Amino acid sequence: MRRTKRELERRIDALADEADDVDVVETPPLTPDEKDALDAAFDPARETPDGIGEWLTDTYGLTPVDEVVS
């Protein structure tokens, strides 16, 4: 579908008007308990291949692909 330059400009203007209507909400800083929970949820050990494999196995009973292939 081809659109004229004028149609595209109108669509861009409409999107810009919608963006102006969005309210930005500031969130309060995390409490120490919330920060600890967030840190635990994103444990760096999970981000290593071994950590991910162990987590998948423990959580979902899945076998990592590298173990299946080798």
C-alpha cells in the first residue's frame, strides 16, 4: 500500500500527539528487601552456561542442549 507524503505526515503528527498524552510516573526507590529480591532473581550464576543449565534442570526438568548434543 502506497501512501502519499501528506498521509504519512498526518500519521506522524497523530502519533506525536498521542505521545504527548502519555504521563510519566516516577517510581520510588527500591527498599532494601526489594533490592535483595531483585538481586536474587537475577543471580549472576544463572547467566553462565552451567548456571543456566542447572537452573533449567532444577526448575523445569530440562536438559541443556550442549549436554544432549555431546
